[in-house]
Amino acid sequence: MAKPNKKGPTKTVDIACAGCKAPLYKYRKGGKGALVKCFKERIVKDFTEQEGICPQCGGQFARDTLMRGAPALKMIGGKVTMK
């Protein structure tokens, strides 16, 4: 499988915790679909202290994984919202 494009899309989305609405990431997302994964190289701004854990409520919203040979965060369904 091909690696994701490092430069990636130009459109950024704000990702927040679904429970407490705390901001988590500013991310360069491609496509119109739901947020399933976040490639780490596409994260523009990171508001978290621990990877995959909300800084405000302490809930886990993602798991660390490798996708297409690149490090990524696999989102847990219903734990994050996207604006």
C-alpha cells in the first residue's frame, strides 16, 4: 500500500472530545467522510498531553497504530466530534 501524502489536504478541521467538548487537534483532513483515523504527520496543532487521551476529562478517544506504513491514531467511534 502507498503511504499517505505528507503535504496532504489543505482543508483543516477542528477535532474535539465528544464528552466535554475540549479541543484535541487541528487536522488536515481529506475527503467528506467520517473521521476514522488521524495520520500523525497531518496534525497541525496538538492540544493533548498524552496521545489518545483527552486533557480535560481523561477519557480515551484514540489508539496508536500503523496504517499504510505510517504512524496514525485510530479513533474510537463516538468519542470525537469534528467541525
